[in-house]
Amino acid sequence: MLTQERKAQMIESLKKDYVVLTDIVVEVVADTKADMLMIELQAGQTDEMAKDEKRLLDIKKAYSALYKTNQEKAVDMIEQIYELSDKYDKLRIAKGL
């Protein structure tokens, strides 16, 4: 999903000042959880959604453990968060929410 150039920019950003990118990660996770909740309230929670919610929280924890010490792996976690965000944003829009 992320280009190599974008990944390199994100890695450098984390190395210089992790606060900006971490704020974005927190916002994307919160937005994704909100999308999940909207879908759940309208259609009910599926097994897949429950797994994705757990996965999202696990990825966020992994990011939190890595962003200061292993920026490359932290960016991999960000990419996974973006993938889930994109998935649930599209589902929310498809349901007209």
C-alpha cells in the first residue's frame, strides 16, 4: 500500500520526531474503530470484524513498542493500520453511513 519512498519518509520522520506520526496513528486507529462501531450498530458484529478489532489493537500495541527503537518495523505496523482503516472506511461508505 505504501510506496518505498513514502516508507522511507515515514522512517525518517519517526527518527527525527516521532510525535507527529504517532498522533496520526492514534487518529487513524480511532477513526477505524469508529467506522467499525458504526457498521456494528447498523449490521451487527461479524466474526471477521471481531478479529479485525483485535488485530487493530494488537497492531497499535506493536507500533507503540517499536516506534522509538525500530522505526522500519513501526512503519510496517502503520501500513497494516492503514489497510484496516481503508477496509472499514470503504465498508462504511458502501453501507451509506
